[in-house]
Amino acid sequence: MAAIVAEDLRKTYKGRAVVDGINLTVYAGEVLGVLGVNGAGKTTTVEMIAGLRRPTSGRVTVLGLDPLLDRARVRQVLGVQLQESYLHGALTVTELVDVYRSFYPDPVPTAELIGRVGLQEQAGTRFEKLSGGQRQRVSIALALAGKPRAVILDELTTGLDPRARRKLWALVEAMRDDGVTVVLVSHAMDEVEHLCDRVAILDEGRIVALDKPRNITTDTDTQNLEAAFLALTGRELDEEQPLEEYA
């Protein structure tokens, strides 16, 4: 069963195609990884899926809903954690979670959300006093507050230590076991290979590969996903592209 569908999705800025005809289906209970260098169109794509950015053309549905026309209903079923979060710095972790829980009719309990992301010791700490990795975990907790059936996670474990990374990996695996659909944007090859059922590799706004990680490496006659990525795009994963910075 399809949970997220993008059909001929395009986004242009000043005549330049940042997302150039993406067709993508993400199935219920699947973890889909999205890989690409900075500027390849990853963030623009997931923002259009979430209804945060309007496509120039094409169509998106999330659990059968249009994220632009059915915005309120989509917010009840789709959790979104983006790399850049703008949260009130004076509020504590608990206060932020309580605010987001108020948006949903049957939210996850506050203590459970905070425990899921390993921030029990920081529950009373103001957001502005948290480290970058801790702020990232707050954003993940907020994305999960409403028991979403689909989740977008952008750079899930950036800035986290190995123990915190493994805890969040276990959280993603638990969501998949519960039938939640996850779209995971990541630069971490080990993370993608460990968690993702399939991987979409983007280059210059297009999908150049979409398959299971092992199938991508087999098709490119490479030993691992990083080598396959280089073979498909001619780029290192952390290489910059001369495209718009918000892509």
C-alpha cells in the first residue's frame, strides 16, 4: 500500500530546475533513504512532500491526502523533523513537548516522548541551552508527538555521539515495526545501509537510482553504498553543488 506518492514533481527557481521530474512511491511501513550531495534537491523534495513548499508542477499525496489542499489533515498524520528548527529558546524541553502535544487529539505522553529520544536529564533545560545534537533530538520528539503514520526525518543523527545514534536507530526500527512510513534524508552511509529498505539517490534534482541498498551496489558493481553513490553521480557525498542553497 502506497503511503507517499510523488508524480512528476518539479520545482524551479529563477528558471533553474532544483527538482526535475521526480516520481516516487513510498510504501506503508517502509524506511526510504534519500541520498544526495548538498544542492541535489533532497530538502526541497521532502518539503514539497510535507506541504511546506509548493511544487512548480506535479502532484504529491500523503496517505491519500494533498499536503497543500488538506494541510490540517496531513499535519495529523505526518510528522516532520527538518535539519533547521526554529523553536522558542526560552522554553524547556518539557514545555516544548507539551505545546506540540496540544495540537493533537491523542498525543504520546510527554515523559514517553522525552524518553524515546534520550533527553530525560534535559527535560527541564531551556532549548537555547541545549547542544546541537540535543536540539536535533527535541525536533524528533516533536515530530512524533501526534502518533504520525508517516514521518520525514532530515539528517536524523547529525552531531550525535555513537550511543545517541544507536538509540535513534532503534527508534526508527520500532516505528517501522509499528507500520509507520519513514523518509530518512541522511549523509551517513552506515545509517542508510542499516535502516533503509530502499534508497533513492538524487543528483541534480533527478533520481538516478531507487532500489534496495544491496541491489544498487550489485548493479553498479561496487562493494558498498558509498562507492555506488560515487559511481552513479561522480561526486563525493559531502561535495557541494552550485545550486540554490535551500535545495
